[in-house]
Amino acid sequence: MPQTGQRVDPYRSFNFLIELDGIAQASFAEASGLGSTTESIENREGGDNTTVRKLPGKTTYSDITLKWGSTSSTELWEWRLQIIQGNVQRRNGSLIAFSLDRSQEVARWNFERAWPMRWEASAFNAKGSEILIETLVLAHEGLTRG
């Protein structure tokens, strides 16, 4: 907990790393979709006709989208291919934020039982000079902040 009057800067979103069980993908250009939502269930109680009580219902987790510049590494594609072939291999992972000088971990979000539900490559364009970007979307069943 910071002391009164001490400056606390927010974490930078460009200093991050993704860890996936058993996959050594070196780096990602972008990661998005860390989130959860709990539905609200409305309930009227007998004798109280003017107020609706709101109770928490089921919690769902947003899909995580990972983007990276395409290389000769095929580990993530092979994981996706296993799903297509009906061999579901779930993996746990983490998104880790680092300090500005990358010397220490400042925050970690852990996701559980993830599997790749979508893969795609960016458009090929002979007139452009952009790098080829691959995108992998992960479905998962839990998110915690470590």
C-alpha cells in the first residue's frame, strides 16, 4: 500500500509476457480480452412490491485474443489443430505485466483450462509492407489476479 503523497503510476500495457503450459512461444504483440461478467438475477420478494432484489448469477469469462508476428514456430497452430481433430488439450496460462525497465513482475493474471477456439492470419497484400500477424482466440474457464 503506498504512503500518503507517494506517486503511484499505472502499469504500462506494452511491457508484458504470456506464459502457456508447455508452449515456448517467445512473444506476443498484443493480448486482449481479460475479463469476467456475473449476470444479475432479479427477484421480487413477497410483501415488498416496490423493490426488486438483485442476486449474483453465473459468471462467464471473456475470450482471450493473442496476436503475434508470424515466425517458423508452429506450436500454437499445432495446439489449434489438435482441437480441430477432436483432441482437446486444455492449458493454464498467465499474462504478466513488468515494470518499465522489465526488471520485475508487477502484476499477473492467471487463466485456467484454456483451449484455442479460433486461429487466423492477417491478409496477404503484395502492395503492402506489413508483417504477417497471426491471431489465436482462447476460450477459458477461470481468471484470477496473482
